[in-house]
Amino acid sequence: MTAATTALGLLPLLFSTGTGSEVQRPLATVVVGGLITSTVLTLLVIPALYKVLARTRLSRRGVTLL
């Protein structure tokens, strides 16, 4: 939720066209991209890696998971 509210708060910087926007837009793009990437990694990739590693470790010991 924190990442979503921060990304929503940076949307005006992404779409601004006024004075100084050429400096602020790249910064907002990088921050929003980092928030999205870190959220996807945290919620999807890391748990999947843990599950794969747990299965390989348990299969070496002869334990089967359902």
C-alpha cells in the first residue's frame, strides 16, 4: 500500500509539462519503476524462489511435499 500511494503521488510529476519538468520527470520515472520492480520481486519472485529451494532441499532428504 505504501508503494502504491507513493507511485500515485508521483503521477503528477510524470505527466507535468511546466517549467522544470524536464528535470523532475526522469526522477519520477526511475522512482516509480523502482517501486513497481521491488513490489513485484517482493510479492512474486522471492516467495517462488523460496518454494523451489525448499522443494529441492526436501527432495534431497527424501521427503515429499503435496
